[in-house]
Amino acid sequence: MAIKKQFIKTKPVCKVTFSVEAKEADEAAVIGDFNNWNPKEGVLSKLKNGTFKGVFTIDKDAAYEFKYVIDGAFVNETEADSFKWNEFAGAENSVLVV
């Protein structure tokens, strides 16, 4: 799993690349505060090597809770900036700071 951040100097946004290895999975998405926890807005594309990847433009100067959904299972990003307990989910969420 990995996150890559590319800050845009001319705009108050950051291009964030999410990638997660899931060779056996059929589908994966990233959901979080930045896309209203909607899997349809966070679909990741499967590459030939079995990694799912997607690039999203996210407003900067904020922190966002998020998770991956891999074949219906919720998974945290091991390389997240931090983790935060979420009462609604009853579990920790990954945190992205941009």
C-alpha cells in the first residue's frame, strides 16, 4: 500500500495517488471524508501486476479520514499519516494530511 502526494503550486489542491496491492481482488475503492465515503467516487483501477491505483484531486490544508474497500472488506492504509478512532465505524480509520 502506498500514498503519493503531489502539491499543485498554482491551486489549493493536492493530487493524491492511492495504490494498494490486492492480486486476488476483483474490485477496490478508496472512501473517505474527501468523497463522502462513496465507493463509486473512489474506484481504483486494477493494473496487470495486481495493484489497484487511482489519482484524486483533494483540497489541501486539511486532514481526511479514509479506508480502502477491497471486495467489500474495509482495509486501512499501513502508510497513512496517522490513525483515528471513529465511533461510527467502531474502528480506527486511516488519516491523510494534505
